[in-house]
Amino acid sequence: MASSDKRKQSLYFPEQMLKEIQEEANRQDRSLSWIVQKAWKIARKDIMKYPSVNELADDAPDDERGRNE
């Protein structure tokens, strides 16, 4: 039987979003991690439809995030 990968990763959420996730986790008696993992599995097909930064047209406005990093 294959063991699951248990690496830790810090994720940062806006305060209101984190509160909503916590409320849902409490409602379902599940962990925050479980809720986020299930949400990703449900949403990933739709998210994969979004263009990557490299796929944006040359005339598209530049994304300011990360410009100074």
C-alpha cells in the first residue's frame, strides 16, 4: 500500500475566506485541510481552463503581481 505524502505547506487566505472555510469545516466536522483538498479536487478542472500568464495576448495589460520580486 502506498503511503500518502504528508508534506506541510503554508497557505495564506483572506480573513473572511478563512472564516468561511473554518465554518464549513466545523459544519461538516472536518479539518480545514480536508475542506481545501476536496474543494481543489472539485474545482481543478475549471481552474485548468484559465489561461496561464504565458498564454496571455501581447496586447493584454501586464499583471503587476510579482513585478518587483
